[in-house]
Amino acid sequence: MRLMVFSDIHGNLEALQSVLADAAQRNVDRSICLGDLVGYGPNPNECVSLIRSLNKCRCLAGNHDAAIFWGMSPYGMTGAARKSIFWTMEQLTPENKNYLQGLPDRLDILNMTFVHANPYNPRGWNYVLDRKYALRSFAATACRNLFIGHSHRPMVITRKNILSIDLLEVSGSRNIAVKDTKRRIVNCGSVGQPRDADPRACYLVVDLKKEVFEYYRVEYDLEKTVKAIRSAGLPALLGRRLMNGT
Amino acid sequence: MRIKQYGQWKTANLKQRFFYWSAAILVGGGLLLSLLSFWNTRRLLMADAMTKSEVILREVEAIRSYVKEELRPKMYELHGRDKFIIEAMSTTYISTNIMSRSAESMPQYSYRRVSLNPHNPGNLADPFEDEMFNWFEEDPTRMFWQGIVKKNGASFFVSMVPDYFEVSCIRCHGKAEDAPKELIARYGLDGGFRFKAGDLAGINSVAIPVSDSLREAWQGSLVLFALTLGGSFFLLWLLTLLFQRLVVERLAVMLSLVNHREPGKKSMFNGGDEIDVLHDSFGALGSYVRSARKGASLQPNFIGPYVVESPIAAGAISWIYQGHVAKTKEKVSLKIGFDDVLQNPLYHACLKTELGLFEKLSHPCLPEVKERVGDDLILEEVRGRSLIHLLDKGPLGEQLLLYVFSQLCDLVASFHAAGVVHHDLRPHILMLDEQGKLNLIDMGLATVDQQQDPIMAAGLGPQGDLLYLAPEQIRGERGDPRSDIYALGVLLYFSATGQLPFSEERKTEQQWLRHKKLIKKGDISRGSLSESFEQIAYRALSYEAEKRYQWVEDMWKELGALQVNGVCGRTIENNRGHSDDGGT
Ligand SMILES: [Fe+2]
Ligand SMILES: [Fe+2]
């Protein structure tokens, strides 16, 4: 079984298409999208429709998706994010909005759990980036591997014992073989707005048989997305963030 | 009692009834417990006082008889019959004197020797003792009295023994003129005379104060009552929580299924608690079973603009009929729920899920939905015959088998990827047309992971054909994707050999479980299958879900790789390619 895990597309159609084209060569059996399909980016409808058309793909709700139907208040977001949410609300077709509203918060499949932000308070949208929140996430689940997105930073957190963790920031395309039975939190990075100083789109393939996490970074037509952001009238800051990977 | 709206489920008052009754029982029990404890403490207190006072009275008795029998005669012998020394010869004087001395060291006990007509006015009976004189005099066989007496606001445990005059006493207590002059000189002529032998002389009594101990006992039981009350309410809280989890919530789910109202229609249930409502619902199910046995179901002739022809196959809760559009004669298939089954709201909920899945999922092996008319689906025409018909004539050829399973595995993988578990895969609902194209026509028992599962919530037990069910489903659990993989294993074996991997004569669920645990490789195929094919089938047929393939895709990968070696170990002549549309 080879499972593709990707997240945080944020309306970046160029990045999503490149990622899907790359994944098509990697013998993926199923895929799971961890949410944040829209927000920031210029092509929300196209991205949602593309995800909906995918075969054997399951999708979870992210905070930006929830903000579209006021499942969380856009007024709690930063200026650029808030502006793009209101813009996206106008752009989305009713079917696509309905689709976003029907997305679940969490999936449990065999010994894996999938959430957008964290498992202990899924609609609180805390980032799991340090020991405190990682331990809290381990405590809130019983699964062996927990897959998350939301922070836009690819990362593997290994639970060493009840008090300590090992935090590995993953840079570039890289295979991480699992050699033990320790519990892990795996952040699959972001397709449409990476924030680890590497502007390439990021996604993850989990080979369950070989026990390998395969991270892939994919180049895409950045210029095209930046231009589309500008012509959509979205804040120029969003384009700069894509160029810098922040 | 009205059924009220509660959250998203309607619930009645089972929880309140449970709470009030448990509270009443626990509080009543606590009260009883503390009363019992008070009664027991008081009983122990009394027993203790009784023993102590008996000791004292016996002692007094011994002193008096010593004076009477030893000391007084000796005095007469030494000093002559005329002399009467009170300090050495009066039983009453000596005994009260000794006891008042010992009372100094044991102030909690008070000893009294009283009389109605004493020499010493200090020994005159008080009104209560006066009454006790009467009580003893009424019946000379009464030799003892004990009880609680209230005096000056305090309670005492009092023991009393009557004392009767003997002949030797009469010298001092008979006629005053016979009495010794020492006695008259000390006490005068007022009291203590005119008795004769056998008269009630006085009462010896010991009083032990018990007010404090009784108060302590009372306080103890109050504390106990408070503690049990607190403990009870904690227990009650836990029990209510447990009851809510185990019973009320699950009942509420079932209830929401049986009590869902169509707009404009009145609910069929409007009284009693959850159990009553379910009782009514299962009554309706019973009447369905009875009418179904009589063959009461009628085949509809028309549904909207469609003409219904003969049935093709039966699903879990619905028929698939052939049919056509009345005007254009275009052929269609119709999915129509079993009329009477749908009277049971639980199965009706299952049908709704099924129809929703047909509408939502799209796959080459699922007939496309043309229209939904009420609770009936109009599907594109399903051609061909069911797999069970084909297998009646013998095993599928290798080529066809692999083609069928490539489609079936992809279909099931699509279900699982969408969070759907079919739960009821069997050859009767798999239709194959002349080209080997597969169509699944029923999902009556399927579940979706984000939706409530009516069958599980109702605890209906195993649903489906026991032959194809995984052990965990037979045990009454609701299966996961790996249960579908078990059914695929049975189908795979069946398709390759034309026989089931176990004989069909087993009847009870327990027998099936035992049988499914025992199947061994090569049991029935007897070498007609290749080693690697059998390996795949038996891995899918593992009794424990953890030992099976965990993913349909993994199973298909191994099965698909067999094409070179073949199912039966022979090479395949014209290896037809199959469409593997897996992957994203
Ligand atoms: Fe995000
Ligand atoms: Fe997010």
C-alpha cells in the first residue's frame, strides 16, 4: 500500500497540478488530503474541483475551508488571509462550498490518524511545532502514526518516551525509513504555500509495506501563480510569500 | 409523558427515571444503614453498661451478706446482744459507705440503696424509685430491672435489685421499742421501723450515665449518613454517566431512526420512554415478518414514467427489477425496497444510506443513477447474470477470474478509500455481462464512516449471509474494511474452484465460527490450485483481521502478479490485459 498524503493547497492550481503529475509516476494507491484547499491562492474553484474529481482520494477540512462557511471566523485571521477568504467566498460555486462544508475533521484508518491541525482540539487549529503540543497530540491519540498539515513545514516528530520527542525538519526530497515501532507525528508539508524557505511544492508518499516516508519537492510555474494573484486583486504580499517560501 | 427534543436525537425520559429511582434507592439505603449503625452502637453500649452494673450489684450483695452472716454475729458475740454498733453491724450503712468510697475513684458510677421508709433520710426513694418499689411489690418474683432513666436532663442506665427483710433484720427494723438505742440515737424514731420478715426492704441500684455515649453514637451515625449520601451521589453520577453512554445514547440513535418524522406526518409514537417506543417499533417489525411469510408483498407495475418488469436479483433490503421507460421503451433497471421491510425504520435508514451511496459514488462497476423517485432508484440497465449463476456451472476461467477481480478489487478499494464498508459482498449481487464487465447492484448493509450506523446502534447482530461474513461480523461486531477483504477471499476461492472453502451444512453462528477458524490450505481444493494462489486466498481468509491483507490494493497487487504463473499453476495461453485503473 502506497498512500499519498498532501495538504494546504491554498488555491494554488499550478502547484497542485505539478504535484499530482509527479505523484502519478510513483505508484500511489490512495491519497488523503489534509485540508486547506482554499485561501491565499487565486484558483480556489479549480483546486476544489480537481480534488473532487480525484479517484480514491479522501479529503479533510482545514481552517481556511471552515472559514469559507463561517465554521471559524475569518476575523480571527491575519489581514491578507482574511482578505483572501472573503474573496474566495465570492468565487466559490455553491457545489464547491457544499463540498467543503461536508468535509470531516478527522480520519482513523487502521493504526493511522489524519487531522489538519492537531487531534486534541481539531477546531482550535493550534500548530504542532514543539514538544508541548507534540506530547499533547500523542496523548490525545492511540494511533501509531499521526498525519498532520497546517503548519506548512514538513516534519517528522518521533516520540522517544513519555516526556521527550525527537523533532526532524525535513528539507528537500528525501526518504525517511522507519526502523522502530515508535509513535510518530508526520507533517506532510504544504502543496500551495510552503513555509520552510523552499518554494517548491511539498507532498508525502507513505509506503506502508516498506515503512518509508517519501517526501517529494516539486517545482512548478511560480510566476504564473504570482501573476494570477496579482490579477485577482489579492494582496501582493501573498505572491512574495510564495517566492520566498515563507 | 411527552417525548421532548434533545440535541439532535429525540429522547424521552429513561435517563430521568433511572436517575430518580437510583437516587431514591441510594438515599433510602443510606438512611437505613445509619439507623442500623445507631441501633447497633446503642445495643453494644447497653450490653457494656449491663455487665458493669451487674458486677457492682453483685459486689454490694456480697458485702451485705458478709455483714449479715459474719460481721454482725461476731459483734454480738464480742459485745453482747444489747450493743449495736452501726458502723460494724448495719448492712445498709456499711454497703453505702463502702460504695460511696469507691464512687470517689469511679465518679461515673453511682450506687444507691433506697427505701420508702429508711432510718437515714438520705436513703429515701425519689418518685421514680417509688414507682419501681410498686413494680417490684406487684410481683415478688421480679428480681431485676434495667433501663434508661432521665434525671436532671441527663440519661442514665440504671440497674435495680430488690432486697427483702430477713428475720435477723427485724431487730432494727421491726418495733421501735426493740431497736438498739445507738440506732435511735443516730436516726431518731421517724423512719425504718414497723417491718416484718419478707417485706420489701429497699432497692439497690446502680446508675451509669450514658448521655455522652448516646450522643456520640448519634453523631457517628449522622456522619455515616452524610458520608454515604456523598458517596451515593458520586456513585450515582458515575452510574448515570455509564447509563448515558451504554444505554441512553445508543437508544437515542435507534429512536431517531424509528421516530423520524416525514414532514406533515405525525409521529407514530407519542408516549412512554425510549424502551416503549422501541417496543412499538419491533412490534411493527414482527407484523412485517408475519406478512412477509404470507407473501403479502406486491410487485409494483409502474413507478413514475417507468414500467416495472420482472425482478433480476434480490439485495439485502431491495429488489432489482428490469424495466423500461413507458414512452421511449429505453431499458432501465429499478431498485425498489422490499415493501414490508421498510416498515421497520432501521432498515429504512439502511435503504436511505444505500440510495445515497449509489448517488454519491461513481465507478465503472456501479450502475449509474438516472433518477430517484421517492425511495426508488432508476438505474442504467444492468445486463448479464449474477456470479452465483455462473459459478453454479463451475469455476471461472483464469482469464475471466483475474479480469473480474481486477474490477472487483478496484471497486472495493474505491469504497474503502471513500470510508465506505460494504459488509455484504456475495456472488448474488455481482452481475457479469457477456464481456466480463462487472456490476455491483446492492449496498444495502454498507456503512459510511462519517455517518451513524443504524445496524450497529440497534445491536441487530450479524446481518448478511454467514457463508461470506468475516468471523468478527458473525460475532456481532460491525466489520471494518478487512471484513470486506474476508468476503473477497471467499469469493476468490469460490470463483477459482466453483466451491466454497468450507462446506455449507453449518447452521449456528458458533458452528460457523469454529469452522471458519479451522479451515486449512488445500482442504477442499486438493491441489487444483497453484501454491501462490492458494496463499493469497487463505491470507484473505485469516480468522483474525490483523493477519489478513490490510488493504485491498495489497491483495490485488499479489493477485495481479499471478498472471504469469496462473491460478492453477498452468501457463495462460492468451493473456488478456485488464484495466487496472488504480492510483490517483
Ligand atoms: Fe494552511
Ligand atoms: Fe491550516
